[in-house]
Amino acid sequence: AQSVAQPEDQVNVAEGNPLTVKCTYSVSGNPYLFWYVQYPNRGLQFLLKYITGDNLVKGSYGFEAEFNKSQTSFHLKKPSALVSDSALYFCAVRDSNRDDKIIFGKGTRLHILP
Amino acid sequence: EPEVTQTPSHQVTQMGQEVILRCVPISNHLYFYWYRQILGQKVEFLVSFYNNEISEKSEIFDDQFSVERPDGSNFTLKIRSTKLEDSAMYFCASRGDRGSYEQYFGPGTRLTVT
């Protein structure tokens, strides 16, 4: 069965420092991987995806993520955090050989300290 | 930029009543979805819809739930007889064509069943 793990409930980072939000996944086939961000009282906004090709993918707002097949990970990164990056981040996976549905992790709250 | 819209933003209903949640997907998208997020829990897949029929549904999506695309723009989720445990944020999402992978989410409808 497909699953996504986000091991950290909350990540605190000082403004200007690099940030990493961790994600590992499990699928039977090849993964399609996604990151979404949720601001208070808002929906889920798409940040970036990995489908195939380069392991480092770039997305919105300066975020990037690195696909590591051997570690089944897809960590979200940003070189220099902004206070406005504070939000709830969801990693998600879709099994390319199976269904259309996306399976979400439980979310990681990112708190950028001014 | 095109967006998925949802109405109402908040719906309060009594147990046993029927509710209809409405969504307007992005206009040229072909695949449509409903997800829900119970407070403090993961975002969960409910149903996917393509070519005027359900393509996949989760075990949550029982006989009390139905979806419909009554015209060329709206996509609705109906809960026939609401239960207390149906209280959640319901998200509609849409995806473009077979070659696109990311789903775009609406802002959600908060359903409160009393």
C-alpha cells in the first residue's frame, strides 16, 4: 500500500537559514511525488513535483526537493528561509502504476523565527 | 491564474440532513476529486471522477456519498444523511489531462455537523 511519512510535526528555523522538511514514501511502482503548502484558512497550494528525470526539482517560492530513490525520500529544501514561509507543508505520493489518488503525509508545521 | 473555487466556505447542518458541497474546477481540466481533512488529521482521498463517472473511491465514500457534474462547470459532493463524524474540511481538486500530474485544490468547505 502507498504511504507517506513526515517524521517531524514541527520544524523551527531562523530567518535566513536553510530549511529542510523531511519526507519518505512507500509505493509498489514508480512514485510521483508532490509537495503542497497550506496557509491558515486556505486550501492546499501546489509547490513542486517529481515525475521523472533530474533528482533535484525546483518549484514555487524558491523551494526545491531532492528525490532519492535508494532512501525513498523526497525532502523539501530552501537555501534561505523567510518568515512568510511559515505554514503547514504536506508531502504526497501517487503510485504511477496504479491509482489516480494522491496519498498525503500528516504534514509538518514550519515555523520561521524572525 | 485559474483557480478551483468552492462554495460555501462553511456549512453547518444538523445530523441526518442532506448537504451538497459545490466546486467549480479549473475550466479545461478533465479529472476531478474530493478529499477531506478531519481536524488535526491527514488529508484523505474520497473519490475521483473522469468522463462523467467515478473512476475510484475510498472506503470512506459509502452509499451516503455521491458526486455529480450536473453541467459543464460544477462538480458537487452530496452527503445524504450527515453524521457527526462527517464534520471535516472538504477539498475539491482538479487535474488537467493525462499528461499532467499535479492536482490543484480549492480553498475547502468546512462542514460542521451538530
